[in-house]
Amino acid sequence: MSTAPESPMKVLVYSDDANTRAQIRLAIGRRPAADLPLVEYVEVATQPAVVERLDAGDIDVAVVDAEAQPAGGLGVCRQAKDEVYDCPPFLAIIARRDDGWLATWSRADKVIGLPLDPMALANGVAGLMRERAAGRLPVL
């Protein structure tokens, strides 16, 4: 018998590259850990779409591609951290180890490097999902 909550958590995946978005989805899977609910993916390919979805307030975790064009995921993360009330945690995927300082600047909550390690990505997202779920108060 599963102890995972029933309602899915929404994970936003931002990249201008459909292949990258697919790789991220496949690496995380439908449920990144047994104690977590299913994941409902929200895929976006542009920075305005990220802003629109975050403003809606229904995103639990965001995964961003630092290499996205024309707006990189790290800049999108920084903007969200500055502007979005109750901003969800962000996991940034960086291509170069030297971009670690940019990930710090962006205030990403977790950083994963390329090539994608499916276990590291799933575990990173699972940890952020747990943090997000723990931070939410029940609605009375």
C-alpha cells in the first residue's frame, strides 16, 4: 500500500529544445520517489510562458535549462525568485561546471550538470518536491 499523497504535483520544465524537455521528463519519470505523488508536467518553451505559469500559482517545482534561448534558464530563475510570490523551488541544469557561479547568482535551489544523470535529476526533483510539500499549510 502506497503512502504517497493522491493529488499530483506540477513540475514545470523550461527549455526551448523539445528533446531536452523530453530527456528531463524521462529522467524524472511519473513519480521520482515512492513517498511522493505522481508528477504532472507543464512544458514551456519561452520565458513569457514560464512567467504566465508561475503567476498562475499552481507550479510546485520548476526545472530550467540554463542553455535555453533566447532567455536562459538561470536568468528566468533569477527573475522568478525576485518577482513571484511563494516562488516554487528551481532546479537548474547547467552545461558547464564553470556556470556554477551563475547558478548561485540565479538563486537556483538545486543544480545538476550535463550530461544528465537520471538518478541525480530524479533525486533532486524529489527533494524539492518534499520541500515544497512540507512548506504548504493545509487550507482550512
